[in-house]
Amino acid sequence: MFKIQYRNPQGRMVTAQSFDRAEIKKLADKARQDVPDPKVNELRVREIAADEASGDFIWAECTADFSR
């Protein structure tokens, strides 16, 4: 499961969740195309992962994987 958040050209925060990596990549590309400045679009992608120490599920940062 992935969660993506970014600001659209109107400045509103957009949030979406999906199991489909290709869909998240498509949304990340759209976010960078609509608002190229990373300081403005505030693109953030997270993936659910298991914490090895506690076994809990956490949201792990993976924005860099979708920012290329």
C-alpha cells in the first residue's frame, strides 16, 4: 500500500492511496509536471512496511523512489 500527498496548482493538498505502484508513479509525475518546484508541490510518497524491532506496521518514506 502506498500513500501519496502533494499540492496541486491551486495550493490544495491532494492525498491518494493505492496498492498499484504504477498508479502512484503516474500521480507523482503529474504532481511534478503541474508544479515543478519541489518546495511548492511538497511531494511525499510513503509505503507501508513492517518494523523489524516491534513487528508493527509503519509508513516508510519512499519519495526518492518516485522522484526520478
